[in-house]
Amino acid sequence: MGSSDGPMLADEKGSGTIQRQFSHGALHSERSIQTGALSRLNSSGLKGDLQKPLLRAKSRAFIKPPSSVIPTLFTLVVVLGTLSLGIALGYTSPTQADIIHDLHLSLSQYSFFGSLVNLGCMVGAVSSGRIADSLGRKGALVAAAIPNLVGWIMVAMAKDLQFLYIGRFLKGLGGGIVSFTVPTYIAEVSPKHMRGTLGAMHQLAVTVGIMMAYMGGLFFQWRMLALIATIPGALLLIGLCFIIETPRWLGNADRNKDLATALQRLRGKDYNISSELSEIQNAAEVSRLQPSVLVTELFQWRLFRPLLAGIGVMALQQFSGINGIMLYAGEIFSTVGFKSPNAASLLLAMLQVAVTLTSAGLMEKAGRRLLLLLSSGGMALSAFLVGFSFFLRNIKNPSPEMDTFINVLALCSLLFYVVSFSFGLGAIPWVIMSEIFPSRVKGLAGSLATLVNWSCAWAVTLTFNFLLNWTSYGCFWLYASICLATVIFVALFVPETRGRTLEQIEASFK
């Protein structure tokens, strides 16, 4: 970390940035900013370790970088919520035959049961921002964990359709709240140089949950699998007793003493938090002085730009077709000649986990934009090739060599599609959503973005099988064109957020 990026309050460049972005009147001198920050710390009753780094700032002594341990541990706790969501998304694939047999369901009834988690997520997304703003990020996670636990228990104990349907919907309801709150919590506790890597843990937990559901379905009966699925939610409730509220939510709530304490705990006792503390407090003060935001205000130009970028990548993520392809992966593998489609689906989920984990490590090195561009471009090419393999199947009486070539092309292209998605478009839209919205509108805009994501996922899930049966090659070529449009959209409208604080990102849109 270079000196220009350090936390030293006496750094004239950093101080000037704070003054230009957040002062209400004339520019203040560097000394006045130091004095103001010190007086806020004194008035909050925090002395000792919090003041010492501030008083040493002028000496430009070496200061340790912010701690990565505490933000990482807190991230591992909150992603238990998305792990549970991933299990719910993957649960219906290995349990379909047994649930239909035991409860005497029709295929249409089971299909509706599967879709209820998406509908529940849509409802949960609508209220997620308001809940997270009013109860805090921790309170919102509690509000999400309770219906999730109840939902799994109801599915495990279901004797009829009503219990089964209500339980599935409740799991989705909790999942919708989690989908907004977990990325937001991670972004608000992470230091700027780790925000992308830790933010990718949200999507990683979803993919791990799907893989666990596939694996669990091989060994456990569906009721037992539902009971086992309560474990992540229960661990989340326990873990929430030991983590802290995010500094930025505390700042918006005008709880400056708790804000300073929380920030120091996150960054480490030897880290100079004065610059970041002042930045958060000033941004929170500006936010509090402004009136409550209305939905119509989101479409003003200064808010429309981050809204377009954040919601655009969320919609394009789903319209790439990934949910349909993953849900119907077994059928697709059967079409290309695989005898064990369930095993192939499990291998596909394991591949998605491995690549998502790899991309998390690249997030802060390559940047969000580059990974999105590479990911979308790779998906466009591979989706086109999958469609081309289905197009070649229309050839009458193909030779054995041609038939083998078609199967290999379809398989390799499908695997490359999943790799490309997991490399960027899987995790990064959630990271960008948590970073790009101003704090004043984050709850409302984040709820809208999450609702759009789940609505698009539901639409793709609903239409994918129909499109595949209607025109198999046309289905994939449609998704290829959408992925190509994603490349253009990212190049034009999505800013790079790597290495910038949330307050700096917000100020860039003013």
C-alpha cells in the first residue's frame, strides 16, 4: 500500500478529497479537519488507542495495514444465509422423484413447488432494503433466518401440498432478504482492497449450497435432507450474536461512538482509522440532512447512472440464461448422450464452485470491468457454439465421427459457458450492487435491483424449457446475443470500483 493510499489524516491529497466531496461551505484547512476529527473522537468518549494514531499522523510514521482477519470472519458468518439459499435452489433437482412419489404430486404441482422459492425471493427483495435500513444489517439477517428455518421444517414435516408450498415460499422469502443484505454487509465492513474478494463469497456460498444439495440428494431421503438444511440457518443465528453492525449503518443512524468502536475493531487496534472515520461521518451527515428518497427520485440523472449500472448487470446476469441451463443441466446432458445426467450436474456444480473461488482471488487484481467483459464475451462464444451443436443435429444420417464431434462440441461449449459465467458474471453483479448505490438510496435501490434479479431469474426458469423444445439452437443463440449485449453494456455504463472507498464511488456520480 503506497503512502498516497494510506490512512494518514495529514495526507493533503486525502484531506482535499474529503473537503471537496463533503464540505457544506468554504474549504477548510488541513488543521481544521484534524481538529474536527479529534473533537468528534473526544466528544464520543473514545481516548487512548483511537487518538494516538491521529496525534502521530504528522510524523508520517509507518502504520500497519487494516486487518483482514475480522472482516473475513464476519463474512464467513453472514454467507451462511446465502449457503442456505443455495441449498434451497438445488434442493428440487435430486428430490423430485421421491417427493412426487411420496406426496402423490403431478409434474405441474412439483414444478410450481420448485418455482415458489423464486416468488418468495421476489417478495423478500421488495422489503429487504427497508428492513436492512430500519433494523440494521444484522437485524435484517435475523429477519431472514427465521422464516428460512421455519420453511425448511415445514417442508420436512409436510404431509400435503399446503405445508410443502408454504415452506418453500418461506425459504424464498428469507432468501430475498439475504440476497440484498449479505452483499451490503460485506461491502460495508470490508477494507477497500478486499471488498471485491470478500464480496465474491456471496456467490461462492450460493454455488457451494447448490453443490451440497446435489450431493446430499445422493445420500439422504428428502425429509432428512430438509432437516439437514436447517443447520446453516441455525449457525447464522448463533454467529450473529458475535459479529458487529456495519460502521456505515451506524454512521447513518448518528451513532458516532459505536461507529468509531466498530471501525477500530474491524481494522485492528493499531490501525489509524481517523481518515476513514471522518469520511464515513461526513458522508453520513450529508445523507441525514437530505429528505427521504422517493422512487421517482431514483430516475434523476445523478441517481439514474448508478441505478442503470447496478440494475442493468443484475438483469443481464439472469437473461444470460444461466439459471435455466443449470436447472435443466441434466436434461441437456441427456440430450448430448450422457447416461448419468445427475452425476454430470453434480460435476457441473463442482466446476462452478472451483471457478468462482478462483475469480474471487482475481477480483482486486484484474478489476470488475475486465472480468465482466471477459466473462460475458466467453459466454457469448460458448452459448453460440452450444446452439451450433444443436443445429448440427438437424443433419440427417450423420456419420459416427460427426455424431461424436457434435457431442464433444456441445459438452465442451457447455462447460466453457459455466466457467465463463463463474469467472465474472456470477459474482460481480452482486459486488457492484453493494458498492455503487449512494448510502441515502441504498436500501430502496438495492431492493429494486434484487427484485429485478429474482424476477428475471423466474422468467428465465419459466421460459427456458419451452424455448429449448421450440428451437434448441435458437434458444442458445438468443442467450449468446444477450451475452454480447452485456459486453457492450459493461463497456459503456459500468464504472471500475476497485480500490476506491464507498464514499469515493458515491462522490464520482455527483
